[in-house]
Amino acid sequence: MKKIIIFVLASAVMGILSGCSAGKKPLTAYDVQYLDYFDTITSITIYAESEDEFNEYKEIAEELLQKYHQLFDIYNNYDGIRNIKSINDSAGIAPVQVDREIVNLLSLSQEEYNLTGGKVNVAMGSVLSIWHDYREMALANPSRGEAPDMAQLRKAAEHTDISAMEINADASTVYLKDKKLRLDVGSIAKGYAARRLAEELKQAGVVSGLLNLGGNVAVIGVRGDGKPWRVGVQNPGTKSLEPYLHVVNLEDMCLVTSGTYQRYYEADGVRYHHIINPDTLMPWNEYLSVTILCPDSALADALSTAVFNMELSDGQAFVESLENVEALWILPDESEVQSSGFGALMED
């Protein structure tokens, strides 16, 4: 998936913490990591009164992660499950009745497309699949890496009209009117899953937790010691040996970063990363990374891609027009630009 790794700077994991409310048991931080979901590393830290309580929360998390991993998959089929691949396979043939979560995800994707002027588009699967195939071939045989032919990309781009995706919310069906249109929800799927996981865990009783789905970070409340969660933004450059650029203090917030260096391949000395601009159909190289802070991880996920694909002045104006959204741009020379409120969340 598209997100870079984010350093989570938590203290006293698995240790009993002070500062708990009178009459309540002290909270202990428990954590777990997974390699089975969304083709990335998922880590979860939850403060609980006991290991048994944590295991109950962990069971909820595992069930939801498995569900969203399968529902949002564009490459694999699963017994008894109609997922995004099922919709793609039925393009131009018939509507597919799907889980309500897919309807919600795709409806949200339409909203984000409109909000960003098309800078994030889940209907770009026909173009993204070409880049995926070229990247896989180059990684398997670096000496034969090459960029896709522009004519091939333009032909595929003729089948990226999101208005050809028909959603019937009442019937819970999705139909792609264009038989060559393909959905790719990589720009929002992990953020949506993190949002829903946080919602379900809070409903189950979690008051303090951190979810990191491959760099899509969502925090619940503050840490068990009453202090904000400390999350570091990874350094995407090479001039400094420091692993992260800034530490931000988060409470009921989300942080998502899109960067050029986590998934890429090289051909004839040129690096081709995975964030494809919908206008040029090529990797957009105006930034090394773009980080978004906001309370909604699904929105943050979509915005990190959209803002990455905007000119700096346009991206700045766009972010400033949004409520409770902040951004950090790292430019190719490793200088940085912050939105007006980003600095207020950073540690001195």
C-alpha cells in the first residue's frame, strides 16, 4: 500500500502507569503486531486494566482487520465474500450486491473525489494496474525495468470516469457501467479501516489506544498516563541521519503520510514511485512526502494522496480551507512547508 512507515514514540509499553483516576485500576499498555492485513505491518497498542480485557479488544481488532482486508482486496477472491475484485470482475455485466462497508467506502470515495477536484480517484484502477505490473516486473528483474508507454496509459485513462460507478445504497449494490473500468481503493482503504476499527474499539470500552495500519495512525484519547500520544514523522530525505523530522502530540487525532520512497522501482537511473497523478498519469515528483493531520483517518488517507498530487500553492490553499486539517510538505531539496496550525501540534 501507499503509506510510509511512521515512528510511534510511546513509553512504558507493557508497564503499569500512574495517573489513573481514583477508584480505577491502573492501566497497562499491551501491544500486538500483524503481517497478515493490507500487505503491510499493522500494530495496535491499547491500555487496559488486565491482559484478559486486552485480549477481548484484540479479538475485536483481528476480526475487523480480517474483514476489511478481504472486502477491500482487488487481487484475490475469498469463499462467500463479494469484494472489490468481485465488482471489478462484473464490470459492464451486472450490479454486485456487497457488504454495507463497501458501499460506505465507495460512497465516501465519491465525496473525496468531489472535494479534491478529482485528485484522488478510486476509479483509476486501469491506470494503476499498469504501473503495478511494471513495478513488479522491474523488482523481479531490475535490469529490465522500464516505464509504461504513454499511449498505453492514455488508453487506460479513458476508463477512469468515477461517474460510471453506480451505487444503489438501498439495495447495497455497486455496478461499473464501463466494462474496462477498474476500482483501486488503495488511497482510502487503510484509513477507512482504521476509522472503523477505532470506532468499534471505543464502543467496546477502549479509552486509550493507538492503531497503526502501515503508517495510517489513529489514536484514541491520550496515553494511559494522561499524556498525548507522541508520533514521529519519518524523515524521507538523505541529508540527515535522524530517522524522523518532528514529533507531534496527538489526542483523538490521525496522522497519514504519503511518500515517494517506500514503494518504487528504478529504470535507466529514474525512480518511479507509486503515487500516480491523475492528470499526468505519471508519478508526481513535487514532494518527497506529504503528511496530513486531522481527526478522521479515512479523510486523512484520501487527503494525503490528493494534496501530494497538487501544486504547492494549490495544496496550501486547499488545506487552509478545510477545518481541523493540517499538513506538512517535504520538498525535493528536503526543505519543508507547514500549514498554519501544524506547528502547534509539534513538540519543541
